[in-house]
Amino acid sequence: MIETKIKEAEEKDKFPALYSTEKRESIILVKKAFPDGKLEGVVMHPKNAFGEYSMVWSPMKYKRMSVGSELTIKFIQE
């Protein structure tokens, strides 16, 4: 098994960054925020959507996770 951790940076303007829905049903790793507010990134959670990519994540649905938030991802090798 391979385990990796992604930790939210302390600088608010720095990317990539972790964004989530209010109750953490979905977490995305955002690479870039556009001037119109749309977010570009990849799904990290839930696992059935892991790796989905989009340039139109809604800033109304997703908010940046707090400083120090950490996401652990475990990959099982077969």
C-alpha cells in the first residue's frame, strides 16, 4: 500500500489547495481559481469519483479548507 498526505497551505493565495463541500461529502484538489470564481481541479474524495477533472467547480458549493487541514490518500497495490 502507498500512502500520501496532502496538507492545506498557510498562504491563502497559494495553489494547489484543498476545497470541500460543507459536510466534506466531496473534496477537490484545486490547481487554479479563475477570475469569475470557477475552480479548476481534481476530485480526491469520494473514491468512486477519484481523479475526475473539471475547470468549472462551483465556488458556491466548494470552500477552501482551513489551514492545516490534511487529507490522507491510500493506494492499494494489486
